[in-house]
Amino acid sequence: MLFLVVALLLLGAVLGTVAHAPLTFSVAAGLVIAVWLGVFAVRERYGRRRTTSTH
């Protein structure tokens, strides 16, 4: 529960910052985050397929 409260507080701070940042910076930061999440998702997907389950 505490994790959710902290996450919501950080989200509010980030959204407040984005509201005052220039649009080009916000779009560039959004693209960087999207690429990072995409790379993470691909690595997770292919990383889990290589490992074998012990069950």
C-alpha cells in the first residue's frame, strides 16, 4: 500500500513537471521512455523463452 502511495505522489510530481515543460521536451522524453519500455519488454519475452522451467 505504501508503494502505491509513493508511486502516485511521484506520478503527480512528474505530470506537474510535464505541464510546465515545453511540448518538444515532453514528446522527446515520452519517446525515450517508450523505447526503453519496448526494449525491456522484448528482452523479457525472449529471456523467459530461453530458460526452462523446473516444474
